[in-house]
Amino acid sequence: MKVIDIIEKVEKDLTYDQLVDLVANHNRQVDLVFAEKKSDEDGHVWDAENWTCVDGKRFIRSYFLGDRASSDFSGYNKYDMKGAFLPEEAKEVRLG
């Protein structure tokens, strides 16, 4: 998938596994920007999220709506990522 690396200022073609590896093992952050607002069963609404990693095993997803960051976040282990980390649904994927 097309990924914009804002650190190296290049566009890269990366796989899902490569993105997860960059977050988990190389201290990178992935920002996903969606074309439409998303929501969950608790009523939270967002149109962007970023993913970071604590220790190579625990991942944190932060939520944004417009230019505002939400105080809500979610924690995942690497096995939970498949159901929550969905870069293929994003209109833009940025690597920071």
C-alpha cells in the first residue's frame, strides 16, 4: 500500500506486516486518515487515528476528529492488531 513517510519525505510501497514492524521495532508512528467518520458501539466518532508502540508488544491507538485529539485511546497486543489496525481502509497512510 502507498505510505507517505513524513520523516524521509518519500512515498513508500509497504505491506501490512512491514507497517506493523516499523511501529513495533523501529519507533515509528502510523497515522491513518479516513475519508468518512468512523464510530464504535460506545458512540465515539473519529476520522483519523495514530498508532504507536510501547515496548514492541503493546500498541496504542489514539483518535482524532478534525484537528482535535480525543482523550480516548485503545490498547492492543500484536495479535489484536489484525481486527483494529486497518490501513487498507484509510484514504491516506502517513509514517512518522
